[in-house]
Amino acid sequence: MAGIKKNFLFSSAYQLLTIITPIITTPYLSRVIGAEGNGIFSFTQSVTNYFVLFAILGMSSYGVRAVAECGDDRARRSDVFWNAFSMTCVTGTIVVLVYIVYVALFGQGYLLLYLIWGLWVVGSVLDVSWLFFGCQTFSIPTTGNFITKFCSVAMILVLVKSPGDVWAYVLAISGANFANSIIPWFFLRHFVDHVRPQWSHMASHLKPTLVLFVPVIAISIYGVLDKIMLGVLTTVEQVGYFDYAEKISKMPLSLITALGAAVLPRMAQIIGAGHIEEGKRLVGTTMWFMLACAFALSFGIVGVAPSFCPAFFGDGFDACVPLMSVLAFVIPTICVTNVIGNQYMLPCHRDREYTISVSIGAAVNVVANLITIPLWGAMGAALSSVLSEVAVMIAQGWCVRGDLDLVGYARDCLPFALAGVIMAIVLRFLDAAIRPAIGNWPALGIEFVVGAATYLVLALLWSVRNERERLLAVFPRLGRHLQADGTER
């Protein structure tokens, strides 16, 4: 458990940095390169992103699992790594060649930018961070990400000085991604020995990566389809409201799902060793902890939305308040699917069921959007997003209903949901009482403190009284403190 917590701290620290960075750079970039420059950046990045997805296939998930299952067997790990990586090089080289053809035929308008984005495509082929995650060593890739992220921000602030400097913005992002792929190679010898790849061994890794590539594509489709369908079926204004609300509502997810990234290699190792019951206990603990955090964030967003939107977005964004309040409920549902899907189904090699569940979510999202967006615009897209995540959760729950105590998980986490509801009600009444008198920003600060204190007190009172064993498993220092406190008495 200590290793998981250490990896969670590394992963969540980086995720926190990815949240803070746009807060620093976005206001600066919007004023320097303007809406058109940002549009060019976003468009070329979106196109390049699909080449990156095809270059890595499903290696980001499969590679972690395959390496973790090797345990401490260095010889087996070396064989798995070099054959899996060589397979990625073959498929990635094909993608790079296709990318070059695409740029030559269709990229003339943004030729320089696409050439710079090419660093990202090539870097994705060379990325071996999955080896370190599989070895449960998050410190190396995370530290590298920290360094390149800071350098990227510095490049943006120093080099981007006019609307014509979009190339520098692209270079800062693409160059950072390329550097992230190169840095881990300097530490490779500490984890694997060189093994000459064999075609038969390389081919054995192709099918599972393709299987895990399907959910990656499904998620990427319904991750961007909402905005595309909003733009086609309604107005650009509705797209803007939805985009702002979605970004803020889903921002906390990166911190919570960082735990999923930390647990996956450990779970794969446990399941691979045949310790199924130990794995199920770990699932129960992570589900309990993640939902405790998820309900705090979800209902916290609902509570502060009326003061947050005018404070952060400015006047004219009142429509974002109900949108944020609805989209906030994707946080607990995604946490559940992260635990069931990423932390249990994938380590158990239930790739087919995992793929089907995510594909169901994509299908539900498309159908629901076609029905709700013409009726309610951005709110329809928000409802469809929540509905699609619920569909994935139900599908995955059905697949593991005989393996995991889902009813027990729901019963254990229900008090946290109740604490969240109480917090949201307190915050809404508090907002109505103080915001007209003191303004948006002061009210938001007070609400944040009051909301956090309310939820923490309620959650800790329940956990200390009824869930002491799990609480002490997650926070052992608290256990020593309680034990000492009891001894003194």
C-alpha cells in the first residue's frame, strides 16, 4: 500500500501541475496570439493527436499490465519490453510515414506547424514511460514531466510575443512531449537488459494492443463529439458555454484518476500472482477512497457554481452554472468505471468486456446527443455526457456482478454522498446570503473553506466511527495517532 501511495503522490502532483499550467498560460496566450492563433493551434493539434493515438495503439494500458505481470523477473521483463517496444516501432513508423504524406498533401496552409508537431508523433513512438509505470516507478517519468512542463511554460512566456508566434507555442508543447519520451531512456538500463527482438514475440503483442486501442478511440470520439454535434445542431455560443463548463467540471478528475494510474500496475502484479482475494480487497479500498474524494468534488462544484462562474468567467456566463452542476456528476461515475475497468477488468485480462462497455457508452452518447441537443442545446449535451458515463458504469457493473461486492461498495459510499448533499445545500444558502453583499471572489473563498470543512468533518466522523479499518489502511499515520490517543486515555 505504501508504494501505491507514493506513486499516487507523484502522479497527482503532476496532474495538479497540468491543472495549474493552463491557468497561467491561457490568459497570456489569449491576449497575445488571439482567438485565431488559438484556433490554428487547436485545429492542428487535434489532427496530429489522431496520428499519435494510432502510433501508440493501446500500449499505454497494455504495456503497463504486461510489464507489471513480470514482477521481479528481470529476464522476462526485458523480453516483454524489447519485443513490445519493437512492435510499437514497426506500427509507429508506418504512422509517421502516413503523417508525412498527409502533411505533404493537405498541410500546406500550416506546413511549418505540422512539421513541428511531427516531434510529438515521433516522440510518441519512442515513449517508454509504460515500462516505468509497470515497474511501479512513477518518480522517473513524473520528474521528467515536471521539468519539461516548466520549460514549456517558460518557452511560451519568452518566445510567444505576437500573433505570428503560433509556431513557438506549438514548439513549446510538441518539444516538451518529445523530451518526455527521451528522458526515460537514460534510466532504461536500471530496469531491463537488452534483448534481441523476435518476430514471433513481437507479433504476440500486436493483438492485445489493438484490442485496447478500440476503447481509446471510443473514448476519444465521444470526448469531442459533444462539441461537434453542438456546433452542427445549435450555435457556437452553446458550444462555448458547454466547453467552459466541461473543462471546470472535469478538471478535478485528473487528481482522482491519478490513483487509478498508481493502482493499475500493482493490481496487475497481484492478479498475475493469483492473489484474487487480495486484489478484490484493494478494489474495495480504492473504490471507497476515490468515491469519498469524488463526492466531495462533485457536490462542491454544485455548491460553488453560482459564485465561481461570474468570478472566473466574467459577466454573461450564467448559463454555465446549471451546466457545471449537471456535468459535476460525471466525476463519481468516472471514478467507479476507473476502478472497475482500469483497476480490475484490465488486470484480469477482460479486455473484450471492457471494450464493449466503453463502446456502449459511445453509442449512448451519440444517440442521446441526437435527441437532447436539438431540444436543450448545451444542457442536452451535458445530460448526454452524464448518461453515457452512467451507461459505461452499468455495463461494467453487469460484467463483474459475480466477482465484486458492488452493493457493498454502494452501501459503504452512500454516507459520503449524503455528506456531499449537505455540503451543497449549505453552500447554496451561504452563497445567497453573502455574495450580494461582498462580491463574487470573496464569497467564493469563504464558500471553499466552509464547504471543505463541512465535508471533512462529516466524512471523518463517519469514517472514524464506521470505517476505521479502511481509513487506517489509507492513512496509517492517523492510525498511530488514534492508537496513541487511546493509550493515553
